Amino acid sequence: MHQTDVFLTYLISERRVSPHTVLSYKTDLEQYKDFCKAINSPVEISDDPVIIRSWIASLLENGLSARSVNRKMTSLHSYFRFEMREGRLSSDPMLMIKRPRTRSVVPEFIDEDQMRQLLSEVDFGEGFKGLRDRLILEMLYQTGMRLSELISLRDTDIRFEEMEIRVTGKRNKQRIVPFSFLLKKICIEYLAVRNREVGTTDTFLVRENGKSLYPKLVYRTVNYYLGQVTTIARKSPHIIRHSFATHMLNRGADLNAIRELLGHANLSATQIYTHNSFEKLKKVYKQAHPRA
């Protein structure tokens, strides 16, 4: 087994990293290997800081964003740390590499009225697929969960009596997210149709053939339906997650509560949504300023 394969196996078995993240690490390492090969590096994955800097420079010259380059650097950093752990490397060369600066990006989100229109007025069609697609959109917006978390849901994760969902997030960390009576009703309707038309299965959300959903299918579904209510450029499941957090904050939710609902490890990851709560700021301004 190649050393990169050993590293990827370690990520899955010991670090319990999500399949999506493992695929990203694999892609980044393969791209760096290709670069090392192209410049005739004596080793497959070079730990020479000069070569690493050259690779980073080539990525930036080819138009890759600083944020994407930083993510690839994180992949290399994790790999070299693993090599140190295994005793094949004495130090991490990434500590000598300066990361490119990234601009602070304010997350995009869908307006509340647009989300209301999507979930109340858009026609999702009849039968199993229409009911499932509506449930996907409703569940993403009501819970703020990630795409990977949605796909991995099991029937046993939906606790109807308590009206809460057990969500398994990054590194298998679990959290409990409440849901509304409306979502409960849609879930029950979906399960009845799924079990009748597709068959019983432990995986909660499935395709017509009973197999699990995959990321591109959910992305296409979300993209299609969001396209009916908004012209925003990026119509993805993560935009709905941003919308969940922004709308909660605008309506007075505590930042720490939002952090727990989103499954963020620290508050700094959640604070990006404070930039989006402009409607709340306008409301406070109008109420408090004597000249407003």
C-alpha cells in the first residue's frame, strides 16, 4: 500500500474524517504529486519548502483563490504531520511556508421571503420524488445541517416523540437539533410513501431504487428549486445552512445557541453570520436613534 493510501486510511479509521474531506485530501495530494513529478523531484511527495512554495505559486498564478490554496496547504500539513507521527519525517515543512492572505468573505444567504415562497408555493410534484425533494429543502432549512449530515441520516436518528434529530457531524461528533411539527408531518408522510413504494431501509433519505442519496444529486435538487425563487449565483445546500443561521440571528437567537445547532467547534466559525444580520441592525437603529 502506498504511503498516501496509508494516510487516507488513517484519516478514515482513526481521525474519523468524513468521506468528502478524505476525497479532498486525496485530490490535493495527487495534484501535488503530479507537480513534483513534472519538475523531476527525486521523491514522489517532496518535503522541500522550495518545491512546496513553487507549487503554491503555480496554483495562485493559475487563478486558484487564496482560500482554495490554503485548503490544499492544510492537506499537505496533515500529511506531513502524519509522516512525523510515523517517524519518517523529523519536522513539518509547512511551518516554514507562509499562507496567502484571504479576504473575509461574508456568506451569501437567501431572503426569508424567498425561503417562505420556496417552501410554501413551489410545486414539488406528486409521488415519492416530489415528497422527498420537498423534505430535503425543508430539513436543510429547519435544521441548518450540512449536506454530508443530511445524507448520512438513519431512520433511528429521527425522534418523532421528542421532535428532535440526532445529527452526526464532523469527526463523528453528535448533536441534537429540534424540529417543528410541520417537519414531523412531512417526515411521517415521506416514510409512509417510501416504505410503500421503495421498501423499508435504514437510510432515511433514498433514491427511487432504495439506494442512498449522493452529494451531486442533492446539490442538483437544491440548485433547481432555489433557481425558482432566487437569482443568487450560488444555489447550494450550504447556502441554505447560511440562511438558517442568518435568519435565526436576525430574529434574536443567541450566537452560542446557533453555534450548537450548526455543530461548530468554536464561536469564531459562527461569528461570520453577524455580518449578515443587517436587517436586525436596521431595526435596532430605527427603534433607538432619535433621528431615525
